[in-house]
Amino acid sequence: ASLAIALIHARPYKPQGKGKIERWFKTIRTCFLTNCTATSLPELNQALDQWVHTNYHQKKHTSTGQTPVERFTSQMHCLRSAPADLKEYFRQVARRTISKDRTITLNGHLYEGPVALIGKRVELLYHDTEPEKVEVKYQNKSFGFIRPVDLHVNCRVKRDKNNNPQPAQDTPGAYQGGTLFTRRDRHE
């Protein structure tokens, strides 16, 4: 849908909706296969390719009055080139709610979500092959890429009743780094 391409299925057992395809297979059976002498699949593929380029594409069709190549090239202005970020259009979408501790689980991995979206149902856009690149969207607005949770940091963040992170307070007597033991200078 995001590429403006619609997939339209023909009704089963109703050849009226797919006449071009039915006619193509009839032409293959009557004009190509009756004269084909290929004995292996690679030979058959090569013979079909040659027949399509030398015979089928050069013969005028009675209904259109044009060869298939002429018909195709007359509509070249309708063709669109692929966008530069085509890969991004094929990401999978998952909907998740960001929990109170800012975490989101996706495919067995735990990620850290934006604080502003705690409790909100968001869309996660991702590729299975790139679990480190997961984008968060809320109401069609991107909130960037999320990163895997650092469990040691996340569990130490203090939160108030409304789940807002509170500044860390120094615990008295806690080791702050440096040397544990100091040497006292002796005065002689």
C-alpha cells in the first residue's frame, strides 16, 4: 500500500478476468511447445527465451494491432522507478505497548523505548535480519530507533508514582570509586 501498488486477484475458475494470461498459455502450447525439441530444463528455458524475443515479441496481435514490445514501450511513461530506500518499505510491523519500565519485547529481544511513550501502543518497524535496527512509530510519527535494554541500568532507575524517572541519590557509605585503603603517612 505504501508503494501505491494494488494486488488484484482474479476470481477462481473465471477465465474472463484473466484473458491475457489464458491466451499466453494457449500461444505457448500451440506455437512453442509443438516445435520445441529441448531435452533438459536449461535447454527449454533457453529455447523459450529465444522464441519470445524472436517470434512472440515481433508478431502483431490481432486484437491490439501492435507487437507486445510496441505495446509495452508506448506506456513507458507510466512506469515509476523504485525509491532509493526501497528496503524500508518491506519492513515488518509489530504493535506493542511500552511497559512502565520503558521496555518492549520483540521476537525474544528486550528493547528500551522512549520515556514519552510509556503506556502507549506503538508500531515497531523492523527486518528479521537486523534486530539492532528497530524503529518506533506512534501516530505515524517516528521516534527513532530503539536499542537493546541494559538491564543493569534499567533496574536502578528510580521512578515516582507516575513512572517518571527520578534523579539518582547517593547512598551514604556506598563505595564511589578510587582506593579502598589509604596509606597513612608516618610522622617521625
